Amino acid sequence: MNEDFHLYLDSADLAELRTCLPHPVVHGVTTNPTLLKRAGVARGEVPGLLRRCLDLGARQVQAQVYSSDVDGMLEDARALLSHFDRGQLVVKIPATRQGFDAGARLIAEGVPVTWTAVYAPEQAHFAAQLGGAYAAPYLGRLEDAGVDGLGLIAQMQSLVAQRPSPRTRLLVASIRSREAYLSLLALGVGAITIPPRLFAELLDHPATLAAERGFLADAGELS
């Protein structure tokens, strides 16, 4: 498995995730409070959900802090981390002034951190400067705001690529189409998180499935 690129599934719906997992192309599962609310997952149920994702073959899972101040973020993070072995959980923190402070403290303790809601190149730069595992911009939301999302993410990718060790990957979220996914691969981003519905579109090409059916039919007639 090529570890240079990480594909995540962006969902808190276990039934959806089971349609994709286990599969060797998937590195892990990302969640956030909005996805948890949508899936009807209470705060106390989050560790159990993420443990089931690991049992299904995810190598890493990501969960977000709930507080906006540094002390609260650290408390939230440590409560989540207590349920997992070292390195299994990536803590997601918004890329605010307080979030960069809290994330840097966690990184100093050996905790992998994703700075999320990254909307500007300098935020990606700070994430790489501080040694974050990931910086997460939202392609679809950028485009909804009238921004050239791919162009902005290309700027971010250029900045994080300047600091190869420790490597910070862009983890691009809010992906709505196969075309967007392929465009991000062309930019060389290090990670993408997709909704489970897009997984089938990427993995189950109709022409390939039709060819397989033909091969199987012909194989059945071989003596």
C-alpha cells in the first residue's frame, strides 16, 4: 500500500461506512460535529463509533474537539485520546488562533493533529510550520463562496510541500464529484476525504463491471 496518499471516508453513519469498509485503499475515517449530529451520534457515543471503524479496517480515525478555548480543546482532546492506542486517533482542531496554540501543545506530546476549516494559504503554512499531520481545506465550500477552490488549494499545496519533514498533508474535504477528486490528485495533495456515496463511483466503473460480467460468462463456457 502506497502510504504517500491517504484516502479517508467522511461520515459518522456506520451503515454507510460498512458499504465501503474494510477496503485496502481506505486509510481511515473522518468525522466532525456536523456529521455526528446528522447521523444521530451523541457525544458519548463517538469513541465507540470510531472503535468500530478501526475494527472494520480503518488505520486512523479523526474526531474534533468541541471547545473554542485552549484549555477546553486540550481537555476535549485528552478525553477522546483516552479511548485509543497511540496514533489511532487524529485530533481535529479548527485553524483559529486558539486552535493553533492547542494543536501545537498536543503535537509536542506526540499526538497527530488535523487543523480543519482551513480557508487561507497562511493557515496551511502555519499547520506545516507547527508539524500538523494534516491541514483540511473545504473544496466545495470554497467554491460555494465564489472562490477558485482548486487554485487556492494549489497555493496551499505549494506551501506545505516546502516543509517535507515532518510532512503535513493537505486533507481536502467537501468533495462532491469524481472530477473534483481527480483534479485534486493532479495537484498532488496528500490526502482526500470523501463521502461514502462517492466511493462507489470511484471504485465501481460501469465499463469494468460490464467487462467482468462478459469474462465470467465466457469462463462458464470453457471446457
